Amino acid sequence: MLWLHYLSWFFGGAFLTNVIPHFVSGVMGRAFQSPFAKPPGEGLSSSTVNVLWGFFNLVVGYVLVCRVGDFDLHSTVDVAVLGLGALLLALAMARRFGRFHGGNVAVDE
């Protein structure tokens, strides 16, 4: 069932990408949106909550990538699947959080 491994690695890439904004914001002492805020995903959560949420995402990402199947960094397909999960979540987060942080500004041509 190789497709289950690919699915796991795809979501592993997404979880590993989600570590970045939460963990970094938390370590910097900044509040950031999280699923635990009110309203969820829009309100701000404390830096401590974000460090914990980022670390949880790291653990889940590790399990999905390193403990399911035989992920091989030398395999282009394996890395592409993980990278696609990371890229798609990163683009979705850029659009979603860009509303709150001014990142969705249209460039005049």
C-alpha cells in the first residue's frame, strides 16, 4: 500500500510546514492565530500556546514522515510528495494569514 505512505508523507510535509509560523512566533514572544483562539484561526493565541502547538505539529510531522513506510531523502518521489504537502499548506497559510498581516496586497502593474 505505497499510496498510504505517500499520503502520510504529504500530510507530514503539511504538518512540518505548520511548525514554522507557530513555533517561531511563540519563541519570539509574539501572539499568533491558532485553532485555540477565539474565533478559531482568527483570534490570537499566546506565545506559549503557539510554542506548544508548533511542537505538537513537529511531533505529528515526524511520526508521519519517519515512522510510516521507508521515507528516503534520496528518492525524488518521496521528497516531491513531502514537498507538495509543504508547498500547498504554505500557500494556503499565506492566503489565510495574509488577511491579518497585510500579505495579500495586490501589486499595481
